[in-house]
Amino acid sequence: MGWIEWIGSHFIGMFNAGGQTFVGLVSGIIPTLVVLLTFTNTIVKLIGEERTNRAIRFASKYLILRYTVMPVLAVLILTNPMAYTFGKFLPEKQKPAFYDSAVSFVHPVTAFFPYANAGELFVWLGIADGIQKAGYSIAPLAVRYFLIGIVVIFIRGVVTEYITKYLAARMEHKSNNLVSKSA
């Protein structure tokens, strides 16, 4: 009988704790997320969707822009997971590398733009909380996290593009050999 009473009293406690967490989010991070998302959408509307698309097409032509500017803009404008649709501006052979660089940036972006990947915000908030409890400012960490993220996405994009080219050439070579052997 005691265990039934314990379950009854703690069952509602679980929902009370969930409610307190929800109220904390509503009065804390959610308004910030809404304002940041509104700001980003406003910038896109002011610039214009067609101009934004032209800028992305321009960036896709150059290796350094393709794996730095494109993923950053994709994640900031479209957020995770829609950011990967920026790959539509690229030829098929570059899409895997773009995806790799974009998916690698959805964590570092949360330091300044939490709306871009709110589902993984707990990672940044956990680290930031530990840094603040240790008595340090999180601003230098946020800057480093963001900048190192850009370096990492560039490296990953370039490496993945070269791996994709290598594998495509290998597959083409194999298919040519099969065709010549069957002829």
C-alpha cells in the first residue's frame, strides 16, 4: 500500500517539475528565439528573396564561400533541418560536401543564434552554465565556438568534396571497365 501512495504523490510531482521547466522556457529562451527568428526573416525580406538566392548561387561557385558562407547563411536563414535545402544551388557532386559542412555547423551556431538549432540548444546551455558557475564570461567562449565552427565546416566540406570526387571517379572507372569487358 505504501508504494501506491508513493507513486501517487510522485506521479503528479513529475508533471509539476515539467510545468516549472516549461514556465522557465516561456519566460526565458523562447522569447529570445522568437525575436532572433523574426530578425533573420526581416533581414531576408528587406534584402529580398531573389537577391538572397542570387547571393547563394554566387557563393556556390567558389570553394571557400561554398563551405563557409553558404552553410552559415543556410543555418541562420532556414535553421535546422531546412538549411540542407541550400544544396539545391549545387551540382550533385558537391551536395554531400555541402550537407556535411551544414550539418557540422548546427551546433556552433547556437552560441549566438539559438533559434537556428533549438533542438540541440541544451548542449550549448550546459557548457555555458558550467563556464558561468566557474566565474567566467561566456562571451569569449561563444566567439571561439562560432569561429572554430566555421573553420571546421570549411575543412569538412573540402575533405568531403575530394572524397566524393575520388569515389565518383572510382565508380566511373569500374563502370567503364565493366562496359569494355562486356563488349
